[in-house]
Amino acid sequence: MSDARISAPAHQQAGFALTNTQLVLAATAATVVLAAALISIGGPGSKRAAGKADMSEEAVAMRLQPVGSVVVKAAGGGEPRTGEQLFQAQCGACHNAGTLGAPKFGDAAAWAPRVKTGYEALLTSALKGKNSMPPQGGGDASDYEIGRAVVYMANKGGASFAEPKAPAAAASAAQ
Ligand code: HEC
């Protein structure tokens, strides 16, 4: 361009003025781009965020539940499920039919030798897993809920375990 003509003040001024104009144009363009970016975040971006909500723990847990169950652990820790509720939501997936060699629900013969080991041993198996049974029966339950499900299942298999204490009561009882 005119850069070669170093000594031409008029050109320099023009060049300077042009540069200012370019700056203004660039700033305007940048603002437009930024605005467009912000709008797109609020537009399709927010739709994507809504889609992500379906990946929430609750939604995922709901999809993982066996068909026919309507029990969902309340988000943010609602009422703990009863043993029967957790069993139906989760444990029954294997224990109803004896899948993977699980002791069947209500099968006293299958449960008798296990019941003899005592509630604590069965609870530990349920919490930590045992052979083909994944820890926590493969789900997301509190230890208390697991305990209730163990008692529910074992009692239907001939045990007479007492309902486990609620966490607060258990904590104060331990002191
Ligand atoms: C993926 C299948 C599966 C699920 C789901 C499952 N279990 Fe089991 N469970 C098994 C199998 C298999 C065994 C037998 C393990 C063994 O003794 O080899 C078993 C055994 C047990 C036992 C006896 C453990 C022992 O020490 O003899 C208890 C108690 C038990 N399950 C509780 C539960 C509870 C409570 C749930 C739900 C929270 C549950 N299970 C969910 C497969 C499952």
C-alpha cells in the first residue's frame, strides 16, 4: 500500500484515519460475534442443557430399574425405601428367578444356610458384593436401605431378623 511513501503526511494521516476506522469496525465486529455467541449459548445451548437433565442421577437410575417398577429414590435423599421397595426395584432382578445363582426369594431351603451366617454377614455380602452379586446389588442405595432389603428378603426365606435401625438411631445407639 502506501507504506513505501514514508514522507507523505497526507497519506500517513489517511492511513491513521483508516486504521482508526478499522479499529472501530473490528470492535463492532467483535461485539457482534460476542453477541452472537451469547445468543447461541442461550439458544441451542440451553436446549442441550435441558437434554443433559435426562442424564441426572435420578433419570439414569429410573432407566436402570427393571420394567414395572415405579419406585424411585427421591433426589436429594427423600424417605428411605422400605426393604420391599428396594427389593422390587433392584434385588428382585436376580433374586426373583435365581438369576446368576442368587438364592431365590421365598426359597427357604436356599436361604437357610445363609440365614445361619447371621444378619451382619448377609448385610456385608449385600453391601460389598459376593461372587456374581455386585456390591449393593449393583445399584445406588443407602446402607440402611440395603439392610432393610436384606431383612425383607431373608425373612421371606425363613429368617426372623429385626428391621435395622434408621441411621440416626443406629448412630446414637453405637455411642
Ligand atoms: C445381579 C444379580 C443380583 C442382584 C441385582 C442382587 N443380588 Fe443378591 N445375590 C446374587 C447372587 C448371585 C448371590 C449368591 C452369591 C453367592 O453366594 O455366591 C446373591 C446373594 C445374596 C445374599 C446372600 C449373601 C450371603 O452371604 O450368602 C444376600 C443377603 C443378597 N444377595 C442380598 C441382595 C440384596 C439386598 C439385593 C438388592 C439390594 C441383591 N442381593 C441384589 C445376585 C444378585
